[in-house]
Amino acid sequence: MLIAPSVLSADFGNLARDVRAICDAGCDFVHVDVMDGHFVPNLTIGPVVVSAIARAATKPLDIHLMVQNNTFFVDLFAPLKPEFITFHIEEEKHPHRLVQHIRSLGIKPGIVLNPHTPAEAVEYLLGDIDMVLVMSVNPGFGGQKFIPTVVEKIQRLKALRDRINPNCLIEIDGGVGSSNISILKEAGVDVCVAGSYVFGADDYKTAIDSLKV
Ligand code: DX5
Ligand code: ZN
């Protein structure tokens, strides 16, 4: 299991310190939640703060867009050279075109599925993407309760992924901690995002290690 702590639950008064700490504690990616107050009912960070995160991070960035006008935000963050940019399929008229655009910028493209969106929505995109991010809460906030029906969705997605593009990673985001990580691993998850579980812990390394199943 690869671990991507969500900076949304970090102490924003000490953001660089917290980003360095999760990297030192052995995370694999730094998960950055960008919200615009339109696609989701919350507003987070733009390029000034994300570039501060990029400077502090010693692990690659995994940028999760929860916005309208995806292409505008992709172009805004591309100069920071993140490893992944993922966007919501529910908010994109031309997801295939945007996937090609992200790849043309030298960034790995990924698609995000809201809790109601079926695994099959990415079937004809799977061959062209490097990650599918499955939301296990409604996007917008950290610290929400895990929605258990996503386990079956991951099993269906894994079957599609294994057939079409075995290199594409399956990532889960929302309500993840040591109590549900094993069932998620078994269902087919490769990368877990964890915000409140990691940043709420006394020791980041112990928390991150407990997710490495
Ligand atoms: C929610 C964000 C998540 C969030 C996860 O919209 O995409 O990345 O920070 O937080 P936890 O792990 O606390 O559910
Ligand atoms: Zn996220």
C-alpha cells in the first residue's frame, strides 16, 4: 500500500514543517486537495500555497482537483511538476481530451469518481490514465465517515483495471484509517489518502506505518 497523506488536515500555520514531517515519516506522495467553492462547498488553496507545499515536499505531489474549469487549474499547477493531477469526471465534458492535455504537460493523469459514479464510467479512459481515485466520502471536507459501498466499486474497478491497464493505480480517499485499510487492500486499492488519521496522530510515522498493509 502506498500512502498519500492529505495536507488538508495539516496545521496551516506550520504548513512547511508538517509537509516535511510526513515526508520524513515515510509517505509516498503528498496529497493536495484543491477546492474552488463551486464544485464542492469548500474553498482551499491556490498556486501560492501549493508552490510552498511543493518547495517543502521531498516526495512527489498528488494534486486532487475539486473544481469547475479543470483545464484552467491544470495549467495553473503544471509548472509545479506534480507526479499526478486527478480531476472529477462529473465536472468534465471532455475527460479524454483533458487526460491527453495533462499527459502532454509531462504529468500523470488520473480520474476521480464521486460516491455515486459507477466504476464503469472510466472503462474507456482506463487505457490512457495512471490513476483512478475513488472517493469514499463526498468531496469537500476532511474527517468524514467512510461510505462502505465503495468496497464493491473497487472490486469492480479492479477487474476492469486488471483487464485493460494493469499499470493504472487505484487510490481511495476519505475516512481511511487502520480500521478499514486491510479490507481496502484486499478489494484492490494501491494508494490510500489519509488526512485526519495521519495528522490527528501523535506520531506521523506510527500512523503511516499502520497503513502499510
Ligand atoms: C475530501 C478530500 C480528502 C480529505 C480526506 O474532499 O479529498 O483528501 O482530506 O480526509 P480524511 O482522511 O480525514 O477523510
Ligand atoms: Zn483528496
